Amino acid sequence: MNPLGLIHTACGALALVLGAVIVLRPKGTRAHVRAGWAYAACMGGVNGTALGIYRLTGRFNLFHALAVASLVMVAAGLLQVAPRRRPQRWLWRHYQYMSWSFVGLLAATNNEAFVRVPALARLTAATAPALPLLVTAALVAACGVVIVRRQAAVLAPFRPPAG
């Protein structure tokens, strides 16, 4: 594996771990903030290196466009929490942007698994070339349901008291 690919893989693996920790642990804590900034740095690394990998087609392709979209998503999520005076509905937007950035990472990891894991590559070859796309679509849809269903519970502790 070349150095760029190694950095890409390391950043991606660490972002997966950090993202899972962020999803599963309480929000708004010092640990959440630190893990969030580390996640953002790893996502910058994984997407930045993705923009330098051209083995698949030799030119800019869909995966590069998705890396740009991912960078924009993470940056937009960070822009909600970075200023002292936060914009209106910043918390909801931060939750959405960062949640969907993690979904994108999961989808990309799923796609890589179908290419890199021999058993999955054989399964795809033996069944349907569209299998990775179908599994990714199901994964994204399931994550979307989780994001919407968890939204109220995740954001409730940060709402000002009524009255």
C-alpha cells in the first residue's frame, strides 16, 4: 500500500471509531467536543487523501465528488459550533451535518468492503454487480431512520426550559 493509501485507511479507521464513540456517548461533554474535533480532523485526512487517489479511473470521478461533499458536510457541521454567537437552530444543523457525515463514512466503508474483502467481492460476482449499491442504499436508509428517530432525544437536553 502506498503512503497516501495508508494515511487514507488510518484516518478512515480512526474516524469510524471516533464517530461511533460520538454517536453512542453523551453529547455536549468535554469528551464529546474533543472526540468531535478529532473526528473532524480524521475526516479531513480521509477526504483530503481521497482527492489524491486516482487508481480507479485515472481522473476525478464520483468518489472524489463524494469526498468533496463529505468535506463540505463536516465543515458545515463545525461552522455551527465554532463561533461564540451561534446561528439560529445551530444545534439541529450541527446534529444533521455531523450525523450525515458519519453515514457517508459508513457508506464509503461499506463500498470499500465489497471491493477489498474477498468473500464480499466473490458474493457480488456470484449474485449481482449492483449488490454493493443495494446494500449501501439500505444502510443509508436505515441510518436516516435512526437519525430522525433519535433527533428529539439527542437534542432535548440542550433545549432551554419552557416558561
